[in-house]
Amino acid sequence: MTTSTETDAGLVAAEDVLLFVNAAITATGQREFRSTAYQQQLSLDFLHEYVRVNYRRVYAASLALDINDHNAARIVRGLLEHAADASAEEKRTEGRLIAARLAKLPPQRVYRLFRELRAAKVNNRRTRAIMRDWLAARPDPAHDAVKYRSGLKTAARHAHLGFEGSAGPDGSGEIGSGEIGDFLFRPRHRPGYRHRLLDAWRRAHYAQGAVEELPFTVAEGLAARRGVKREVFLERMVPRMTRLERLRTLSQRTGGDAPLPADVDLTVMPLTRLALYVLSLGFEARSAHRAELTRALRTAARRAAGPHAGSWGRVAAVLDDSYSSSGSGEKRRRPLAVALACHFLLEALAGPGAYTPLWTSGRTDPLLVRPWGPTPLGFRVLDALELGPDRLVIVSDGWDNAPPGLAGEVLRVWRTGLDPDRRTAVVHVNPVYDADAFDVRRLSSSVPTAGVRDAEDLPALVELAGFAEGRTGAAALYAYLDRRVARFVGDDGAGATS
């Protein structure tokens, strides 16, 4: 028989887990609109240590959720740095989770993590095996040797790796006996390299033409040191740029007049990243290319909705485009981009013609939104509830200030007095971490709140936010985490939290 004390303890544990997940989704340790980078980092330091010490299995299981790359790397480091605190079974599960998560992280993030592990003198057998396995799975070691040279050198030294018999550029044969090893540790030992990228890096130090054979980020530094004009360099490097690099340098290549790129298919971009790009354009460019931008956003939204498209019935959305949605210098317009991406995703998730967006500014043209004015969430929530939707989604940083607290009171009265049977499902998703509260800011205790970084994760976050209402209990939350872990590592039962 379960006692009330055990039940209360389970609820507290569930609240702690949800608080950490919200932080791991939204916080990156960077400055936000209302908090400094130091405050963000201090708050995250406490949360990571608290959850790792008290809920280690849940801490590891968080790697299977839609957390951001910054916190995923921190979790991996925490698990490896404090390996002595885990049992043999926990280490096996953690190893699979770490390997699966590292495979999803950007390589520069992983190499940075390896440097941190070396600086912290974390060099146990499991850590070396994880580093070796990740490096062995890299598709082109020579490309990494050129683009991430210092990171690969650090990893090789730390994990005691050799590079004899490395695969050739076409995936077959061999580059040569220790060619990458010589490139990393004895670059002047060979007069030339058989791998074209390694040899291009060697020749680029005295032949300007070889610079253009290198990856853009490597060539950029070499071109600057050789005094190559920026405009000329960018024009020549276009064929070797990635899609994001082309978008990022477009205004520099066109002298400040940035039309839509003819050589980039916007429809294949991730939804939130596409929304950030749209907001980086001026109003004139957005208006002039309205059809192309809208088509790209809707295509990305339908792809993100997947099997959920059209299944949410009548949906109303309150979308925050107040001044605080401008974000910070490190995260410019990020909150507004999440709201814009959520707008198009909710349009795809709702039934045909069953979606109503309500921006806090009162604007009706989503393509021309900008961060401006106060945050009258209360009035917009009232407008949305009057429509009688099946689902209300609020996308905001939670700073309801026109007047302060009205949204929370409206939601409390609605939930307790007007809709106690929960005919309308209400969820608040918040893209901004509140360092002082160790959580995302909430509008009301009667409405679940989830942190959000990318709008693409909205369907999963709505499911996770349901646990915050306290009606399902801690056991259901842990079972949900176990299912996510099993899917993430590719088996039918990892038992991460049980």
C-alpha cells in the first residue's frame, strides 16, 4: 500500500524532473533579455549538480529528450566525470545514451566536450572507449583533421589513438600509413599528402588558389591572413559553402542588398531556423518575397507536424511579439522566431480552417511581426477562450505586464470555475529560461508550462507538459521517460528510470 508520504515524495521528484527538463530545453548559459550570462550559468550549474546527485538515472535519461546541445554536452560530461557514483547497470545504460546523443551533436560541440574532459582529467576506460567509438564513426577523418584540427589532436592524445590505416576519401582503400597522424602531429614531415584535402591545407600556406579547395570556415581564416579581399573570397567560395553559410554571408556578397538566395532551397530548412532567417530580413524583403517565404514556412511546418497534421481540431494561439521577444545580443529575436515558427506549425496541426492566431501586439500579418510594445497576455487569452477552441497554446516568456497578472487570473478562473471539466486543453510553452526561478516563468499553477527551444518539438512538449498538472503521478512520468530512452537507443526497454 502506498502511503501519502510516498505519494508526496513521488510528486516532488516529478516536479524536480520537469523543472530540470524545462531548463535543459531552454537555457544555454547565454544572456537573455532579463538575465546575464553569469546568472544563467550559475543557475544551470546548480540544477545540473542537484539532479545528477539526486536523480542520476533521470539525469541520464534526459539525453533522450528534446534538450538543447549545450545541456546535452553538460550531461555527458557530468556522467563521465562522476562515473564512480553509478552502478554497473547504470553505466551500461548511460554508455548507450551517451553514444546515441553524441551521434546527434554537431562535431564542433563534441570536440569541445572532449577538450573539457581532458582539462578536467577525466580519462577512465569508459571515456576513452566512447571517444574512440565516436571518432571511428566519423565519415571523413581527413575532413575533421583539417576543419577541427586542434579538437582531433586533443581527442587523439587523450584517448591514446593512432591513425594508421585510415580510410581513403572515397571510403575504400587507405590514405597511407599514418598520414592523418603525420598531418596532426608532424605536419612538415611529409612533402605532400595523397588525400586532396590534407594536401590543399599544406599548399594553402603558399598558394592562394589552394585556399578555395578548403572548407569555408578553414579557408576564411587563411584568406584573411593572406590579405584576400572579403568580397572576392566570398564570391569564389560559394560552391563550397553549406546552406547556412550561404545564407549567413549573403548580405556581404551582395553589398547589403540581400535578395532571397537563388542557390538555396529554403523549404528544406528546419522550421525554427527558417523563421530566424525570415526575421533577419527587412520588412521590404519580406513583403517582396511574401509568397516564397510563406510557402517555405508552411512546407517546413507540415514536415514538422508529421503524422499529427490536422489532428488537433480547433486551435487558438496567443503569440508573444512584445519587446522582450527581441531576446539578447547572443540570442537575437530567438523568442519571436519560436513564436513565428509555432504559428505556422499550429496552423498545420489544426483542422482545416480551424486555427486562430492572436499576436499580443494585435498584428494580423505574421510575416511582418517585430518585437514591440508591452505584453497584454490577459486580454489575448480572454479573446482566445471566447472562441471556444479545443486547444489553446500560449507561446510567451510569461512576463504578463499589461496589466500584470491578468493572464494568470483569467486562466485560474477559467480552469476552476468556467471549465473544470477541461473541455479546452490549455498549455503554455516558454522559450526563455528564468535564471532566478530555476525554471521557465509560469502564468498560472492551473495551466501546464513547458520550456521550448525549437517549435518542431511542440507536439512532444505538449505531451510532456501534461505531467506538470500532477494528475498522472510520478510513475507515469518515469514510464514516459523509459519509452523515450528505449526509442532513442533503439531497443524495447532500457529501464532508465525504473
